[in-house]
Amino acid sequence: MSYVTASGLTRQYDLSDPWFIRMITGRKANVLTAVNQVSFSIEKGTTYALVGESGSGKSTIAKMLAGVLAPSQGSVQIDGHDFNNPRLDNANKKMLRQRVQMVFQSPYASLNPRWKIGDILLEPINAFNLIEDKATRQKRVIELLEQVGMSAHDQTKYPHEFSGGQRQRISIARALACHPELIICDEPTSALDVSVQAQVLNLLKDLQQENGLTYLFISHDLAVISTMANKIGVLKDGELVEEGETSGLLANPQHAYTKMLLAAAPDIGAYIS
Ligand SMILES: Nc1ncnc2c1ncn2[C@@H]1O[C@H](COP(=O)(O)OP(=O)(O)OP(=O)(O)O)[C@@H](O)[C@H]1O
Ligand SMILES: [Mg+2]
């Protein structure tokens, strides 16, 4: 069984005016289908990438996988568990919340600016009661910082004292604090300079190797995706129009939209080894 299985995932947003306004104006209901019948699976320890233009439904899928947004139809199974199963007990819900972590595009927005880095890293450890002993918790914070290429004295600083790349490292450390199995990376390097971007991508790859992590990696940049993914799914207007192993899909794209994305990434040859 795959580690992640998304089946027929669909999410609609009701953008209609309130009914009484519709009564007066005669306007029709307006329902946007942001994600339409998307199915894919991710094997444990591999990276599945979703690529697609802005508004194609990537983040909506990410949120449904992370259990923060319920699908209108369809379901997601993570290691055999479904966040939206009404029979899922609290212990399993908590275990899923711990195992599935997200890393976002803007680390500044996702790190509390008033908290020191040490406290930011302690928060998930405390929330999930992961370590009882204070000294061991402190050691764990240092270990997490070192894992992402930062150092012990960074724990007394605030988010604004770091560069974008360093802040993204801190977000990754915070995700790692929970001992996750699946990390959903939603455009994790889109806000970074190209050279810093490469460092963060390499860090993510190393951490995957060391910890056997499974990634859902989201980007609009096919060149970035080609360096990260085992498998790629191409999203267009909420639908998965093409899917395949990275090398096969890049060498022999089938869908016109995939061909267009490839044509728009002229440097991709340099990334394909
Ligand atoms: N809470 C919401 N209410 C209404 N519409 C929404 C909501 N969230 C997303 N949408 C719409 O759903 C569609 C998909 O949005 P989504 O954020 O998933 O796209 P995306 O592929 O992540 O785009 P980007 O690359 O810009 O991040 C868009 O048309 C968006 O406007
Ligand atoms: Mg998005």
C-alpha cells in the first residue's frame, strides 16, 4: 500500500452572493471547483511533485493532505488513516497531526515574530508532549538547529534577525521537531534567490535520505521540481492532466500543457542528469 493515497479529491468553494441578494438581483449561484477528481499516490520515502500555474489548485490539495481543509468529495489516506473519517479516534488524529507537517513559501509569515527561535522549536515538542525532561528538550532544540545547518546560539535570536534562506531552514527544523513522516512543501523556495534556493533544496534532499521522509513538493517551477521529484503530477484548472516518473515525463511529455511548461523552462536541460 502506498504511504499516501488521494482518491477523487474534489474541493468546491461557494462564491455565490447570499440567497436574499440572489433573490433580488436574479444572479445565479456561483460555485468554483478548485480541485476536481484528483487521484494520486506517494510511496514512502519518495517525493511526489505537483506543478501547475497560479490558481491551479496546488495549495488546496496541500491543505487537504495536511488535514486542515476537508474535501468536498473524495478522500486522502495517510498510512491507512483518513483525517476526515468521523470514526478516527483522538489518539490517531493526534498521531496524524504529528506525522504530517507543512513548510510554506513565506517562512516569515509562518514564524511568530515575537518568539525566539528556541521557543518556536520548543512549541511542537511541547504541544505533542514529545520530551518530558527540560534538559533533553533543550538538547533537542540544538540538535534540530544543527540538522538544518544552523547553530546553538541561534536559539536566542528572533526571526527578523535571519535571512530568508535561514528562516526557511528554521521552518524546516520546526517541521522536523515533530518527527514527521510526510512533509508537505508548498513552494518552499519560491521566495529565495537561486543560489539560496539550491542550498535549501539540497538540505531537503539530505533530510529525506537521513530520515526516510516522504514529500509532497509543490512548485510552479518545473526546473526546481525536476531536481526533487521521483514522480510529477501536472495540474491545470484543478485537474491532474498528466502524471509520470520524472525522467519519463520530462523526456516525453504527452499533454499540451506539460509541453508548454517545459518550453517555459529553457534551463531544464541543466537539471536533468
Ligand atoms: N478560501 C477560498 N475561498 C474561495 N476560493 C478559494 C479559496 N482558496 C482558494 N480558492 C480558489 O481556488 C483556486 C485554487 O487555489 P489554490 O490556492 O489552490 O491555487 P495554487 O495552485 O496554490 O495557486 P498559487 O500558485 O498562486 O499558490 C483559485 O481559483 C483560488 O482563487
Ligand atoms: Mg498556492
